[in-house]
Amino acid sequence: MLPPQRIAITGASGLIGSSLVGHLKSEGHTVQRLVRRKASAPDEISWDPTAGTVDLNALEGVNAVIHLAGAGVGDHRWTTKYRAEILNSRLLGTTTIANAVAQVKPQVFISASAIGYYGETGNRAVIESDRSGDDFLAAVCREWETAADLAGDVRTVKIRTGLVLDPTGGALGRMLPLFRFGLGGKLGSGNQWWSWITLHDHIRATCHLLESKISGPVNLTSPNPVTNQEFTSALARALHRPALLPAPAFALKIALGGFSTEILGSKRVLPQALTDDGFNFDYPHVISALAELVE
């Protein structure tokens, strides 16, 4: 178990960040949240990613920095303006915090990325050493990860996160009300691969990376991705409801715009770096994971 550390986190109020803060505190660590205003509490550090500034004096002496901040890719339609916000929120934030990391030199810098890096993979399984895709999110992830390299000689881990499962938010949180009323079903053909991880295992994996020697990209996904058809069937089974109402691809494209490519696209991603490092998932299979999450 990792001895007590002082850990700074951006994006601490998000689905992953808030859970991570609570877990780290329960393990005896001191957590300081980076906030985009003047710090008003002992556990806060002020930063401004747009201006490229961080309170370096307050950040000095931290053992680790975990960077999770960035505009949500599924929060709005992908207008030209929002595409720019998706990219710029990641570039500005990561550049700012990575430059600060290079100066204060913690033991490790963990920076968010996403499996969008791989683009469309079809039925082909990919691992960390595979090439990047060629769509919008793949380009965003490449620039995002390049910005993290500004941390210099600090051990830097780029966590390529898949679909995070938790009933309180994210995709599962949005799907649950429909499925509880028996109104759910596969999305599009249902043949597209979904690479997922429970929030529980995401937090455990992040903590594993704090004390590991790994650097570079790490896929945070279950070792057992499933098709959307398998996922929706497992969710319906866990809720004891039918899954009879598929959402046609054309309707999703109309409703979601560019983000529909992430719902209908196929990403079969395996966590090779984690498993090679000896990490064991508490929830490696979607049926048991969903049964636990929705009980």
C-alpha cells in the first residue's frame, strides 16, 4: 500500500475526480484540488489554464499530480465552436499543468487521455503500442498526450480511459432510466465494440499507477470489451427488464450529431500495460459488473 502522499488533482469535481478524491483521503493521503478561482480553503490550489498560470508555491512539494480536467465530449452537439472547446480545454489545461509539473518535479504525473486515440478499430483488438486513428477525437488525443510530455523528466502516465460505468453519471447513468422502464435496446447495429471499465476499477487502477514504475500510455479498460448488443442485453438482464427498443443509427446521428460516431463506432481496446504490470480487475466481466452496479 502506498504510504501517505500529498496529491494534487485537476478536475476534482467530475465523476472520476470526486470519487478519486474521496478514495485517496480514505487511504490517508492529503489531497489538494486545483480550482479556477482564488483558493479559499487549505485543500485548494489556484490555477488558470487559459492564462497558463498555477500557484507554484502551493504546488511545491506534492508527491503526485493527477490531471483530469477537460470539457466533456458528450455534453453538447459538436458544433465548430464546441469542437474547439473540446480541443482547447485539453491543450491549455494540460500544457499549463505539465509546465508546472516540470518545475515542481513530483514523483509522478498522471494525465488523462481517452481510447478515442485509436479511432475506429472495427473488430481489431488494440493495445497501447498500436497506432492512432484519423478522426477528430484521435487528433485531439494525440495533441493532448503530446502536451503532457512537457512535464519533462517526471514519470508521466497517460491514461487512455474507456467507457466508465457508474450509476450516478456518464453513459450508464443516462441509460438506466430508459432501461428501468423497459425502453432500452441496442444502439445502431449493436455490433460495435464498447471498451468499458467500472469507476471502482478506474480508481483502483489510477492508484496502482501512482506506485507503479509504468510510464507512457496505459489503457484503462476492462480486459473483456463487449459489443453494444452484449452490453445492452447484460444491462437489461441485470434490471430484469426487456431490451426490445433499438435506437436506429440514423436517429442517433440526428439527435447527437458528431458525438454519434463515438456511440456507433467500434473500439476494441485491451489493457495490456496494466495486466502486464500485475493489476487485477475486481470487475473484469460486464455481466457481474452491471449486476453489482444496478442492484
